[in-house]
Amino acid sequence: MAIRGKSIIKDLDIDKVISLLNQAYADEWLAYYQYYIESKVIKGIMKDAAIVELTQHAADELRHAGLIADRIIQLGGTPILDPKEWFDKSVCGYKAPTEPDVLKILEDAIQGEQCAISIYSQLANMTQGKDIVTYDIVSQILADEVEHEEDLVALHDDITEFIDQIKGSIS
């Protein structure tokens, strides 16, 4: 890391920041794959709308992983090099889509976003006023994760309402 770049960090253990960023990095890679594979195996009513959301969210998670990797390197650390370590370092984990039903996949994705919101909120609180660069990055990612949760909840609610309307018209 550049000497001047390091000097702007106040009252933070840089190794701790790098460790937490590596956890987030692992989460992002697992989220990327989860969204990617869910978009391939999903089944059910309005799946095309869900595929669009999952594909976009996968791209966002991959972009987040890149931002985090860059920041880890700027801080003098090394991003996790072995994908096997993602499972050990991840906070949010990975939930294989063994039930490819659209509503179940959306519920799992919502839980993943809620976990990410918690992680990035903690990182933002920790770095606010102490490491403006990391704070800016995690704040941007946090905004994306909040938007993802909203998109997924809205889609889940729309599908649920549509199913309820169909059930009501059959009765």
C-alpha cells in the first residue's frame, strides 16, 4: 500500500479491516455463484422475471468482489486466493438451490441480502470517519444490497399475490 494512502486511516487495525473485507469478499463470490446457478435452475410461475433479477444481482455481486479485492490490495493485504476458503471465511454462506421453486429461491436470496446488509452496515459503522476509502466502498455496496433486497421482496410479493389471485378465481 502507498505510504500516503495508508496515512489517511485513523484509529483502525488495518489487519482487522483486511480480515473483515476478506470475509465480505468470500460472501460476494458465493452470492455471485448462488445467483448465477439459481438463474439457471429456477422453475415456476413468473420465472422469467426472477431470472432477470437474479442475473443482474449476480453481475452486481461479481462487481462487489472486484471492488473489495482492489481495496484489500490497497491496504497491503491479499484477497482470498483459494476458492475453497470462501466457505470457511464466509459469514453469509451459500445455500444450494435444492428446491428450484421460484418463491423458495427468492426467499433464500432475500435472506442472503439481509445478511449482506448486516455485514456492510457493520463495516460502514467501523470505518466511518476512520477510513474514508473503505467506508465509501462499503457504503456503495450496502446501497446495492438494500436495493437488491427491495427488488427481491417486491418480486416475491408480486408472485405471491398473483398466485393468490389465481387460487381465488378457481375457488
